[in-house]
Amino acid sequence: MRHVLVVDDIAENRYLLEVLLKGNGFEVQSAAHGAEALESARKEPPALIVSDILMPVMDGYTFCRECKADKRLRCIPFIFYTATYTEKKDQALAMSLGADRFVIKPQEPGELLALIRETLSDYLTGAAQPSVDVPPEEEVLREHNQVLFHKLEKKMADLEQANRELEQKILEQQRTEEQLRQAQKMEAIGRFSAGIAHDFNNMLTVIFGYGAMMLMNMSSDDPQRDKLDQILAAAERARNLTRSLLIFSRKQELKRERLNLNGSIKNVEMLLRRIIGEDISLIMSLSEEEIAIIADSGHIEQMLMNLATNARDAMPTGGMLSLGTDVVEIDEEFVKMHGFGTPGRYAVISVSDTGVGMDAATLQRIFEPFFTTKETGKGTGLGLSIIYGIIQQHKGHINVYSEPGQGATFRIYLPVMPGDAPDNDTTPCRQDIPRGHETILVVDDDTAIRDYLELFLTELGYRVFSARDGREAIDVFREKMGQIDLVLMDVILPHKNGREAAREIRSMKSDIKVLFNSGYPSDLVHGRNLLESGELMLMKPLTPSELAVTVRAALDGELLVLSEVGKGTTFTVRLPIGREVI
Ligand SMILES: Nc1ncnc2c1ncn2[C@@H]1O[C@H](COP(=O)(O)OP(=O)(O)OP(=O)(O)O)[C@@H](O)[C@H]1O
Ligand SMILES: [Mg+2]
């Protein structure tokens, strides 16, 4: 009879053995613990027993002892097949109980089968004799208990470890889900802000435009001048807010310029002093070595302004703001010690204040969009998330150290570019508005914008024709072709979009200059494939001075075109003036 009794408390283990044995001509009976196995063996004695050790109800050792104590069962070959924390002592105990083999899991199926066959044939040929001396109860029991206790202890430790790992995994999963939710939220906010930015920028262009024109025609001692300045300053703030929203949503195209970091910081020094006020002193300690980075200077400026604003708010009764730069090498050791970073050479901008500081709970959340501890109306909670967005775009890192009452230190790491830092012009220059006599075709579906562009360009001395949509633009161009030097048009237009209209206009006059302007962030325009290479793109809202300079430069063929490998072509208009209204 080739009937094997398999005893194991784990169903998968029983199943595996069953499949192996049945597939090789054995009959199999299984049991989940010693007591069940004993009952089964007594009912129908098997040819061989394969048993686990640690099992509920009755463990393998007890089961083996019971078999050896039973006259009908003691001659059945008994194999222990176990994986749980096996030591020499366990094996010794098993053999002393009369077991024939002690096999450690997992075994190659072929080897296990060979062992089973060998044991059976040893019995059949009489090479092996069943052990019939049942060892004295007392002696075995002590040993048995010790071994089992030891095994259980180890199993408990193992379970606890598995539990800890599981908890860690659940935590990681929760974190990933939270990140995903956060990313989806950011994406939704991004789409929303890009949408409103379009309309918002059109309105701002009109406010800037008419305001600036009024200012141009006003004498310097006009009593209305102050009020107009206030209007334009508010428009500038609104422009910055739109810009911040776009940076935050990462829908703003990144200008990649080679920058001299210290120079860029010096450029905003005055602005920072204005932000923090007189009660806070600003200590600058810039590195002696010039540091070259590839970044968007506007973004660097934005980060410093946001950090200075936070520092000011943290020091209501005055204090000290320190701003420093340095170069560090991030290596594996640094990453291990600080828990962040990617190896490489980095410029570090450190911004420290002597303000109220933050507790651990606040620190954990400061980069979340809309997280603020400021009272309603005082903070939107976007400042640091904007910084975070900028740093991500620049492949940098940010790290914060703060304790309640101990001030705060923010360190920003940006990759250093090899080579010399370019000279930075530290004084934003203001220049006279360039004028001209050429003829420009203005195409925009927004009446307010069209009227403003027409009026403004006329005041600068240009001749202006205008059209409301793509189709009208083509008609006007066809009629006035000989006279028009530049087409200034919106990208998204009714009837025929800007790009199609431009293509038809070019088919009439191939070297005509086309300057697009759009309230959509330019990557959206690129993404929708609206622009062709060779066409130039401006972002609304342009201040009148920017517009005048760009139009002049386009007419003179002096616009700077930057091309980024792998990202399509990006056109950047380098404006040689500060961002202020005339
Ligand atoms: N230097 C600092 N000292 C103490 N707390 C700070 C500092 N910087 C930031 N915080 C804390 O982080 C929070 C988030 O800052 P964040 O700049 O993102 O938003 P905000 O300043 O509250 O609002 P917003 O910048 O949009 O006007 C702040 O409300 C404040 O609690
Ligand atoms: Mg802030």
C-alpha cells in the first residue's frame, strides 16, 4: 500500500505535497494537525507519515510520540518536514522520538520524492527498523516543551516583524495615495488657473495700456498722476498674482537662462529691503565665487520675495534676515545624512530669520498649497508651494530647519552649471519707448484689446489696420498687402485661428513678420500645436513699454529666438527694460 498521510496546518503546503505525491502514484490522506492525523491514522494506518512540527491542537512531536506509543502505528515510517526555525536540537528531539528523517523545507520536489521512496524501500527491505523504544515520558516532555517554546518565541518575533513590515507598506501606500490626490488637485487647480489667466491677462493688458497712455500724456505735476500710479501699481500686483498662479500650476513656460546667481540676488536686494521694512535688518553674505546656474531670473526673484515676505510676517516686532549663497557638493553621504538630494554640485541659497519659528506639525505642511497659519485675508498659503513648484522645475531641492521661537532657515539647492557666471546687469534700465512709422495689422477678437493696440501703436507713430478674426485679417491683408510690415495677432481667433490665417497671409507674402500674442500660457499654445516654427509668441499682459520694444525689435529683425532641444522650439523675447510701466 502506498498511502501517505500528510500533516500540515498550512493548506498550501498540504496541497503542494498532495499534488507531488498523487502525481507520482501515491494515495494521499491529509490532516491539519496532529490530533486529526492521529485519528485518521488509527482509522486507516498509512504506509508513511510526513508531518510538520508547529501546528495547532497537537504539534508534530506529540503526534510522533503518540504514533510510537501506539502498537498499530509505531512501525509506520515517520518523516518530519519542517521549515520553522530549525536547529540541531530540534532534529535531535525528533530522532529521539523515533522519527526516521528530519527534512528541512523547502526541498526540491524530486529530492523529497526520492527521500520518501528511499524511506519506504528501507522499510520494505528491512534495512530500517522502526524504533520501538518509546523514551521515558518525563525526559522527553521537558525537552519537547523547551523546543516548542523556543520555536513559538521565534515564530512570534517573526510575525511581529512581518506585522511591522506590513504596517510600513500600508503607510507607504497611504502616502502614495495622498501624493496622487495632491497631484490631481494641483492638476485641477493648474487647469483652472490657466483658464482664468487668459481672460485676466486680456483685462490687464487693457488696464496697463490705457493707464500707460494716460501717463504718457500727463505732465509730471498733474494732480491725477498719483491716482493713476496707484491703479497701475495694483495692475502690476494683479499681473504678479496671475504669474504666481501660473508658476504654481507649472503652466508657465520656464525661461532657461544662464544666470549669475549672486548678481540676480543683488538685483532684488532693494525690493527685498522694501518688503521687510525698516525694523528688520538684511544681512547678505554672498559667496566670493560667482555661481552660474540655469534658471528663470523671474522665478528666482519670486522665490526670494516669497521667502522674505514670510520672514517679515514671522518677525512682527523686527529682527534679522540673513541671505547667503554658497556652493556644496551633494554626495551619497549627504543624501544618507539629510534624507534628500541627488548627487551633484549645487548652489545653495540660504534664507534665515530670527522670527517666531514653527513647530513640527506646521513644518510638515508648509509646502501644501493653501496651507496657512495666517488669519483670513492675510495669507493665501501659496507662497511656499510656488517656491516648491519652481524648485521642482529647476531640479533642485529645498530643506527647512525651524523650531518654535528659534527662527527658520530655508535652504534652496539649485544645480550649478559648469563654466563662468555671466555678468549680470544689476541696474534695471529704463529706456525711452521706441517708436516707428511702419504699418501694422492688429488682429484680435477682443474689442477692448484691439482698440487699445490701435490707439497705442498709433500714438507711437505707426499706421494701424485692424481685423476682428482670422478671415477678416486675410481680407485686410490682401487689400493692403503692399503697405503692411508686421502682423500682430492673437493666437486663438474665431472663424480662422491665428495660425491658419498666418499661413494664408504668408502664402501671399512669404517674408511677412508675424508676432503672436496670447493670454494662454505659451506651453498650452505649443501643446495645441498652434504655432509653427519661425513664428514669434508674446504673452499677455504686456506692459505698453514691453509691447513697444517687442514690436520695434520684430520690425528690426532683432528678436531673440531660443530653441530647446527635445522640447520643440521656444521663442523668448528678451526685453532690455525693467518690468515697470513707463
Ligand atoms: N519664515 C517663517 N517663519 C515661520 N513660519 C513660516 C515661515 N515661512 C512660512 N511659515 C509658515 O508656513 C505657512 C505657509 O507659508 P506660505 O508662504 O506658503 O503661505 P502664507 O505665507 O501663509 O500665505 P501667502 O504666502 O500665500 O501669502 C505660513 O502660514 C507660516 O505658518
Ligand atoms: Mg507666504
